[in-house]
Amino acid sequence: MTKPSRVRTVHVGGTKVLTNQRRHGSLRDPYHIVLNLSWPRFFAGLVLVFVLVNLLFGTAYWLLPGSVANARENNFLDYFFFSIETLATVGYGNMSPASLMGHTVASIEILLGMVGVAITTGLVFVRFSKPTARILFSDRVLIRDFDGARFLMLRMANERYNRIVEASATLSFIRLEVNSQGESFVKIHDLALVRKRTPVFALTWTLMHKIDESSPLLGTGEEQLTAAHCRILVSVTGHDETVAASVYAEKTYEAQDVVFDGRFVDILKITPDGDRVVDMTRFHDLEGEQSRSEAVRS
């Protein structure tokens, strides 16, 4: 018999997706669920499981009279804290199993505690060792004239200030289209980049797409972007020298994030000594706008 289904909201990037899943289907992949939890939820889950397990074993000791020596009769907290000591293999020496059933339950709990410690250690290690990229993307995407042509531009920065070698970027344009049969569908267009890879990504990198006859953005204005529910997706992959592993980062821009005929503030300056200085405080600023740092001070 098929299990009843339920409607569930899933976030894919910045998009909400309603899925019709069979009940409890997501519990079949607990490892993936745990790895995708935020750190606060992960530790809250550990605490919850810890309390529930000890409540279960504490109840078992409590229901077996005489199973724990020196435990006060009808005092559930003594059995609960004895369960915690047993699960953690602490054993302070005041309370101890006092019957065959008490030793049996304690043995099961110790085995469960050893397995639980191993699993928890592995999960924490995997979460800490999972390579991540700290790529800063500009808040907005520009469409402007540059060097005699029309370009789409956005810029990125490596927030860790180390080196990501053999970095490559992809840019996609997503919009709602209607075919000749009148059917609406979402179509993804790959946007060709002037430079889609760099041997070393250490500071900043500006992605540029030329809007020519082959570009799906040709003739697209602000109203068309909004009407077609357009989005721009950028993704970056590369090899992080510090962690010696591949890293990935992505960002999605909505139609309201596109600015026509704007220009990013130049954040690269050359000192009289010939040194290059990158002013990251104005990374997101456009010319003619008050800088964010000045807005905060005012």
C-alpha cells in the first residue's frame, strides 16, 4: 500500500520548490540531512537525542526495582543521571548496577554510547573538514556600455585572501518562455564569458558577458526582465591551495538586482611606491552612490 503523500517546501538556491513526497521519505537519507543542518540545529539535535536516549534508559532502570545500587527509590532523577554516567562511561562510583537486569541494560547502554560517540565524532569531523569557498559576490549585476559594446558585468572577491588555482566560472540566464504551442517553461541560457577561467584567483575578478547578436540578453530591458521572472546564476569552482581540495560557490540574482548603465567604483589603487591596494570597503558601491562605509558613519 502506498504511503500518503505530503506537500513540502524545499529551498533550491533562492527558489522555493513545492514537492509532493511520500510521508517520511526524507528520513531515508539521514546522513545528507545531518550534513545540511546549520551548526545551531546540529548541536540542538545532538542535545535532543542525548536527552531522549537517557530518558529511555533511565525509565528502564526505574521500572526495574533494585537494578541500581544506592539509587533512591521512586526518585527518577537518580536513574536518569545514572544513565548519563553509564552512557558516557564515567562511573563516579556512587551508583552501580545491582542486578542481572541492571547489568544487562547497562551493557546495552554502554555499547550504544560507544557507537554514538564514534558516529558523532565522524559527523563533526566531516562537517568541519567539508571544503567551502568564501567568495564575495557583488550585490548587483550591471548592464552597461564598455569599450564600444554592451556588457553584463558582476564582480567577485576571494574573502580568504589565499589562492584558488585553476578557477573557472559559469554564468547562466534563466527566464520564463512560451513556446509555439503556448506552453510556459523555464529555459536556461549559458552566457559566454570574455574570460571564464583564471589560473589564480586571489583578490578580485570581474565577469563580463558581451551582449551581441548571439546573446539571449540582446534587446532585453528592465521591464522584460521582470515580466519573464528572469534570474542570473553565477557559479565558481577551483582548487583551494590551503585545504588542497576543490571548492565551489554560487549566487543567484533576481531581476531587481540588475542595474542598467551603472558602474562599479574602482577599488584598485596604485600607491606612489607601486604597491597595489584593494579597497574592499567599497566592493558593492556604484559610482554616484554614497559608499556604505560613509552611510554607516553618517
